Amino acid sequence: MEQIARTTDKKSSFFLIPLAVLAAIGVGWMTAQVGFLVPGLVLALLLVVPLVYLIFKEPRIGIISLVSYCFIYNLFAREIGHFQYLYIVDALVVLSWLAALFHTTKDYDWSLMRNEICVLGAIWTIINILEIFNPAGSSLLGWMLEMRYHLLWILVVPLCLVVFNRNKDLNAFLILLICMSLLATINGVKQVTIGLFPGELEWLNSYGYMTHLIWGELRVFSFFSDASQFGASQAHMFVIAFTLALGPFKRWKKVLCGLAALAFLYGESISGTRGALFTLFIGLGVVLLITKNLKVIGIALVFAVVGFCFLKFTYIGESHFEIRRMRSALSSNDASFNIRLSNQLKLKEYLAEHPFGGGVGAIGYTGEKYNKGTYLATIPPDSYWVKVWAEYGIVGFVIWISMMMYIIGKSCGIVWNTKDKGLRFKLTALTAGFTGIVISSYGNEIMNMQPSSMILFVSWAFIFLGPKLDKEATSLEAHA
């Protein structure tokens, strides 16, 4: 029998090897004809089937994959192209929901969805649906494209509350954020020291140069859509890593977090993104507000004051592009700042007669593409706050900003009431990080873009799970 089996294996190998060679030749020929699309599709197929299986076996993998993918999908779009890679975000969300709903071996606690953060998401979703009937009459196609971003709130947050809701999951989320952000930092350093990938260079030469070559220097964008998003994300991660480095953890963990924080600070500087400074200062300010540790307060306050004074009142390092670029963010004579103020004055005149705004998708990219010829489509929002104001009017903006302020205040309250010290620092890091992103979105459209948007939603889920996680942590300590 063994001899027969060996003979069969040899025959199989005899046929498989030529088939593999022919397949390789075929893929190579197709690559020569149409580029890297074919090998990209083959690789995608080899990855997709096992991934779908793993997600249905363990829905948590869907959320981990979702967060990871949001960091790097722009790399695929630039280097491979031929596909709307953002749709994979939607696919991963749907797959994760299906896996959770039809899972046969786990009994999830769906009552966790009865949470304030889900109620607020539902209210904002209803408002977006009502915007279809906005009398300004913006394009339905523009609404549909923009609505995809808003739906993530009501889809991702409840999913995390039910599926991704343990202390182990929180640790995995923080480790994942730091690792993926370090990968982005490394690619950013590579862009400065070695050069750009072919797709990155093509993007820069086609139209990216208009905003990413300042004074002859490259504004580093890494895997992200642009330098503003990269810089804001690096600043966001600096706040998180810096806060964790001050927490009551093992020394080697604190050292690693401290080194990561320094790397993120450098990544933020080479992005040339001035608005990211506000993510840093606001984030550190929140750490000061909600921490009860005088040591942390002192260190964070020194960092904030020294950094501000260095940029505002000195000319040290003016010959360096990164420092010169950040220093211009604190100047009232900056041309870009004045243009933004001028645009806001134009919007103020228009919105005085449109209390419900111009409709979702009426301004920015969707405005230019689907609402050509309209007044709002000709004005760049340059800010997520301004975009909300333009699309929803003063009525919608007041509702939205009230929600954001409530979430920030409630998050601070949850952290204050958290008894476990380690968990308190983790939640402090997430709260300070997302608050910095929300506030600095006044300068750029940050919180509506990936990966910042996904990090923000998952952070909200963990923060509002704080009381549950605190009970679990204190229970483990009691039984230890």
C-alpha cells in the first residue's frame, strides 16, 4: 500500500510541476500585458478565502483586519490601482457583522449595544437620512458617497461593543495601533532618506506636488491619503504612546512606548502638517485634565509649554523645513490661514439663508464631482468642522458639536471613575488621542478620513465599555 501511495504522489508531482510552471508563465505574460493587476488579483484571492474563513470562525479577526487595512489601503491604490480599495473597508464591516450574527459557537451579549454612544450614532444617522430632503437639492449620488463614512459610526461602534470588548482586546488594539503606526513612520522616513515607491512618485508628479512640495521640501505622507492625514495620525499616536509610557506598567513596556512616542513625534515633524500641532497640545491638555497623577501633570505641562514657547517665541532651527513649517502654524500672518478665513466668510453669507446647509455631499470632493456648478462646490472646506457647517447648516452643526462635546465630557467622566490604574491610563490615552483629533479637525478634514476615523470609533467603543472593563480588571485582581 505504501508503494502505491508513493507512486501516486510521484505521478501527482509529475503533473503539478508543469502546471505550476505554465501558471507562472501565464501570470508573467499577463503582468507584462496589463501590469501588476493580475498578480495582485491572484494574491488577493489567496488571502481572501482564508481571511473570510477566519473571520467567520472568530469575528474579532474581522475588526483587527479592518483597523489594519485602514492604515495601508492607500498603498494598494497608488502602487496597484485598477480598483476602489476603499470598498474593502465596507466588505470587512459587512463580513464581521455576518460572522457575529450567524456565529454558532459563541453567545454574544447584544444588550451591550444599549449604550449612549450607539444612541448618538443612531441620531446622527437619522439626521443624515433626513438630509436627502434638504431643500438645497444636492445630488443623491454625492449623498450616497458621503454617507458611507457616517454609517461607520453606527456599524463599527456597536460591533466592537459586542464582539471586541475584553481587556485582552483593548491591549491587542493598542499594540496594533502602535505597530501599524510605526510601520507608517518607517515608510515616511524611507520617503525622505531613500525615495518614493513608483506609485507614490507618480501621484506626487501628477498633482500631489501642489500641496506636498513646499519650499522645495517634501511633505511626507507615507501610506496615507496626504501629509495632513499622516501628520495628524502620528500626533494622535504620540499622545497615546506618551500617555502609556507614563502609566503603571512594567519598565520595558514603558521604555518601548516612550521610544515609539519619539518616533511618532519625528513622523509628525517630517509631515510638515501644522494642524497636527493642535492634536499634540489638545491631547496633552486632556491628559492634564483627567489624570490624577501629579508626576504626569508636571511632565506633560513641561512638554506643552516648552514646545509652544520654542515655536512661538524663538527662531531656533529656522533653517530646518520641519521646524519652519510647524512654526508657521502659530503665525497670524500665514497666507493659507487667511485664505481659509476668507472662505469661511463666503460660507457665512450663503449659510445665513440656508439654516439646514447645502446638503450632505454638497462641498469638497463630492461637491466638485456630483454638484458641479453649485456655489458650495466652488469653495474648499479645508476643515471637517466647516464641512459639517456647510452641509448641515447651523442647525446640524450645533447638534453635531453638542454630540462631540458630550462624548468628550462623558469619556472624561468614565476615566475619572475607573478604579484600575492600568486601565485608567489606557482609557486616558484613547480619550486624549480622539479629543485631539476632534478638535484639530477644525483645521483639516481629519476625523472623516482613514485611519483616524476607524481609530476614533473603536476608541469610543472601548471608552464607553470602561465600567465593564473596570469590573473585569478589579475582579481579576481580587482573585489573583
